[in-house]
Amino acid sequence: MYRKYFNSISLVILKNLVRLYFFSHFFVISFGEENKTQFKELDRWFDIYLKDSKVGYAHSTMKFFKDTVVSESVFNVTFNRNGSPVRMNSCEKTEESKNGTIISFSSLSEMGGVPILKSGRIKDNQIIIKEKQLSTESIKKYPLDQAGKMTWGVLKTLRKKNFKTNGNLFNLKVYSPDFGMSSPTSAQVRTFGKRNLKINNNNFVTYKTEISLFNSVGKVKSINFLDENGFTVKSTIQLGGLPVEIIQSTEQKAKKNIDSLDLLLGTIFDLRSPIPSNTISIKFNLKFVNGKYQKPIFHSGNQIVQKINDHEYIIQVSALPWAKIGQSNHSLSTVEPEFSESSLLLNSDSTIIKSLARQAGQGSKNIFELSEKLCLFTNSYIRNKNYRIGFASATEVAMSREGDCTEHAVLLAALGRAMGIPTRIATGLVFLENFENSSNVMGFHMWTEFHLRGKWISFDATLKKLGTHADRITLSVSSLKENEIPEISYIISKFVNGLEISIDSLETY
């Protein structure tokens, strides 16, 4: 049963890690020396590796049409879930003027059968963004930062700074659909000079660069080896416990010999001790054995984080039983509008979501009874519990009535907002008494939180759990506004592999 609930988290992680990788990779493709008047087109294939397994291939092109530079990056990734192949495809395209000014861009991806389209154009110093996921569509506008560049504009800067020279250090502002277009992402580039490299029995003279991206959840660093013209030969990026590598290849080789990697197996952690259902408080010990965690771990009233050192934390989680929540006198407080507004994924203003919310909450005497009904309704409404879906919007879940933990969490959050309750999505680790052939483990999970009488309360529609439980560690909470899925995936990736979890102490009723 649990495999159905936790595969979608793994799928989201992998898909966004690879896309995040390509954001770094595209920085280091160049056309040659600036003084060459002949435009040199790019057309190169690559093998993609994750954890030393070949999981897919990529194809990058850059061409010149009249006065427009068109860059395109396509990737195809496959891995196994329960013996069945799952494919993810993405195509990202930018159009820029000869001097590097952004004209338009688009990003089309399909993950677990769910296509997501994001496109944008520049008009009157504004970036106009259109996002579409099946039946759901949104349009947003942001002021353009003239210093922000995309593919060709960034590459022109890299050439001018001379990537071949050892010891250069400079900053960039880069627009990326994966990190949101409301503002450019900051990047820093270091150059290390000439390096000899051997790949597939071929010797290359390369030039090493290091690119660091700074987003809202921390720094992402890639190491890149470029040939004489600035084309990528090999690049690596370490995202938590998930090393991603791209290596120059041929079309014939790139499309062959894809490994059957099961990503889920790296997202289950042996706890070695049970957590009784009547646990009211528990202290978890977290150790990062492969490095340190750079960002503060999520902290709240019921999750207290104590940092021992850069590699070890004590996290105390307290339960708030559902039976006692309605009796407590919480002080009233307000939340940001983003937790109440309809969005691309939590499209609470759609007709079907409003109708289902009214149906589920019919006869409720108070906000607590309404919340309980919405949670239990979500569990029974999603009748086909499977892991075929990548990450669907609430409307799509309402129409298909299928999915796993991500679909349960998204639908419940949208139903709550449709009834006027502020909601957010929580992602973290939850205790599993039995999983596959293992007992007493923790796996990645997603659930919903409602803001009731001034306090965030957990509702797990997947596992039919009401109230805040001590059987889980929250890693991230989100309103799921624009482009927060890649950030959630990045946070989770820091906990994948190289993490040890144990129980320090616990208290029961």
C-alpha cells in the first residue's frame, strides 16, 4: 500500500533535479571566440547519469535565424517504479536577439503523464507568463529586470569574461522558468583554467568552471569542463545525496542502454524502532553523513529543532490530538493571502472544486467538523490509489479521481480554500510500520495543513489521519504558489541518501 503513496514524491524530486541540472548546464555552452563573425551552431548529445546509473539522454541545440538566436534543450529520463518504466520528457526553448535581449521562452514537460506548459514573452518592459496544466491556465505579469539574461545573453557574458582563464570570478543574473520569472536568479562563476580529461577512451583538453546558483532554498553548485570552443564535455552537480552527471555522447549511444534505476529505494530510511500510535512527543536524531545541511530545518510550535553541529540535529515533534483541538483556545491570527488564493495547482475557484467542497462539507456545524469532513471525503473520493500521476492540479484530481499522496494533499488543500479555510502543503518524512520487506522505516510523504483558529493543523487525507501527529518530520511547507515545486524538490533532495534517522526518546499518553 505504501508504495502507492510515496512514489510521486520520488518522481517529483527526480524530474525537478534533472531540470535544475539543465539550468546549470546551459550556462556553459558557447559558440567560440567573440571575434569570429561566422555564427557557430550547437548540436550536441549527452548521456545523463543519476547515482552512477544512466537514466536518460539530452540534446542541446542553438541556431541563428535572421536576427534571432534560438536555443533548445530536450531531455528524456526513464526510471522504474515497481517494475514499470516511468518516463519524463522536457523541452525548453528560448528566443533572444543578437545582442542577448530576451524575446520569448517556453518550457514543456511531461511527468507521469501530466503535461505542463509554461511560456512567456517580453512586452513593454514586462514579462508576461502563461502557465497551463491540462485544463488549468493562469497568466501573470512581472517587471523585467534589464540585467537579467537567459541562455544566449548569459553565454555572451561568459565569453567576454574568458572562461579559459584561471582565477576569474564574476556574477550574473539569470532568468529561468524553473526558478520562477518574477525576478532573475543570482549566479556566480569561477574559472580554473586548462584541464586534461579522458571520456570513453577519448582525450580532451578542457577548461574547468564552477557555477553557483543562489535561490530561495540555498546554493546549487555545478562543476563543468568545456572544450576549446566552450562546449560542454562533462558536467556534474551534487544535489543533496543525488549526484547528477552529464557527459558528451553521440545520438546513437545517448539513446541506448538506459538503466532501470529505482529512485524510491533511496528515499526510505531505516528507523530501527517502532513509533506507537499513542506517541505524544518524540525526539528524532538526524545525521547527515555525506555533508552538512546549509538551510535551517523547518521549525514550528510542534516541531522544535536543535542544532548539534553542521551534520547533526535533534528534532522534537509533539502531537496535537484531533479530539483536543476543538477544545483549545488558540489566539486568532491572520495568514498571507497566498494561502487562501486559487493557484495553478490549487485551483480552488474552479466549478468542480467548489461543487465538491459544498458536497463534502454539507451539514457541518463548525469549522472543525467541516475540516474533518473534507479530509475524509478526499480519501474516499480518490478511489483509484495509484502512482501513475506525476503531480496533478486539484481540478485534474477531481476529474480523474486517482493518484497518491500528492494528489490527496492537493485536492484537500483546494477544497479547504474553496470553503474559506487557509491551507498549505506539507512535505516530509512519515513513519511506516511496514514497507516492502522492511519494518519501522520512514519515507517521504505529502499532506495538508489547515489554518484553524490561529494554528496550523495537519490533515493527512492519504492515511486518514486528523490532527497533528508525532509520527512525521516536516521538511517544507508551501502555499504552492507559482513555481514552488522545484524548490520543494530541492529541499527534499538534501535529505536523500546519506541521512541517518534514529529515535532519541519518545513519550506516550
